[in-house]
Amino acid sequence: MENNNQRNLEISFKEIIIDGLKLFKKTYTKIIPIFLLFSVISIIFKVFSLTEINYKLAILTESSEQNSPEFILLYIGAIFIEFIIVNFFLNLSLSIVSLYLYKIHNQQEGDYKKDLKETINKRLILILFVLAVVVPFAFILIIPGLLIYGYYIFSIFTNNLPEIKKPLSKAKNISGGNLRRIIIIFLIGFLIIFSGNFISNLFFIDIYRSLIISRNYGMLFLYYSSCNLLGIILSPLIISLLTSLFSSCFKSYKKELKQQKPIRNKDYSKR
């Protein structure tokens, strides 16, 4: 799974994780409002887009038709729609706070409001399309989804650096040799964000079914909010870890470029 451009980081992965945890603690109160806002919007979308599907699934379950083609298609569709919704608003949150965290991590002067505004640009649409739409489709086969995520997740940072003109291709170059580390952070994030599903299925499945059958949208919103509270609270940890890893990868990448011969350096710049 590793990129051909193997690259040794100056610090270990353990140090990157510790560094990310420190950044998480330092910036938490600043960035958590963004994650709270988009988590609420995400839950609203889930309630209105999935309730009818889940209602039909509940009816089919009571009729013992779990093995019918309709049930299977609805079940897969519900999972897929939820993944797209959650992934879209999560990556939007990550992208918006990425520039501010990158500056803070690298001890630059960060202007919270200004940095957030600068992340909202035309290129962000393409970044979100790749990370929030292409990745879920690619995850049907699992490995392609992991590869695309690993190659392009750094685009949430490269999109905001003025010296970079092609954020997607540059993100792939910078990630070279570090897909394993990126995927580990992805798995950490996956467990954090979807911890609410595990809590719901383990402890509150009967309550959930009754809310779905009654189609009580207000209570469903509160239900999703409470079950996903842990994931919402810890979601800033994902961008903190990614910022730490990206900063280390980017420094190594720039150092590698300086060590190339002129013709080799020219080849890198065209990527």
C-alpha cells in the first residue's frame, strides 16, 4: 500500500501522536464550535433522509423479510447515505479548521476568523467531492477507498497553502511513504465518529426502533445527538493528529526536494 516515494520522517509516529494530542489540548476550545455546528447539521440531514428508509426496514424486520432483496438494498442504501452525510460534514469541518491548526502547530501567527474564511474557496468544492463522495463509493471495494483517502486527505491542508497550485496532486506527493500512518489515523477517526452507532446498537436498539416506527423526528434528533455525543466531542482529535502528521511529512518532503539534483527538482515541481 506504500507509495514508491518512500520517505523517512524526522520524528517517530509515536511522537507524531503525542504532538497531535498536545495540539488537540491547546486548540480544543477554539475549534470545537465548528465541529458542533456541522455535527448538528449532519444529524438533521440524517434524520430527514434516513427515517423513512429505516421505517421501511423496521416494517420488513417485523414481517421477517430480512433476507428479501428489498431489505438488503434498503439496508445497504441506508449505510451508504449515512456514510456520505457524516463524511461530507466531517471533512468540511476538518478543512475549515485545517489552516488555523497548521499555523498554530508550526508556531506561526494564526488569526482564527481570518484563517477560517480563507479555507472557504473554489478549490474546496473539488476537495470535498473527492473525500466525501468519491471515497465512500470507492469503499465499496474497501482497498480503493483506503488508497484514495490515504493519497488525498492531505489536500485539506495543501488547498490552503498559497505556494501550492495543485492541492490534490501535491497532497499525493507529500503522503508518499506514509499511507500506513494515515490509515491508522483514519481508523482512529472512524472509531470516534461511528462510536455512536455502536452505543446505539448495544444499549438503545429498542428505543431506536420505537422512535423509527413512530417517526418522531424531534426525538430522533435528540437520540442521535446523545448517542453520538462522544464522537462529536472527540472529533477535533482527528484534525489534530492529521495536522501533526502532515506537518512532519511536509517538512520531510521539502527537505527531500532540496536534496534533489536540479533536473530531478524540476520533475517534482511538475507533479
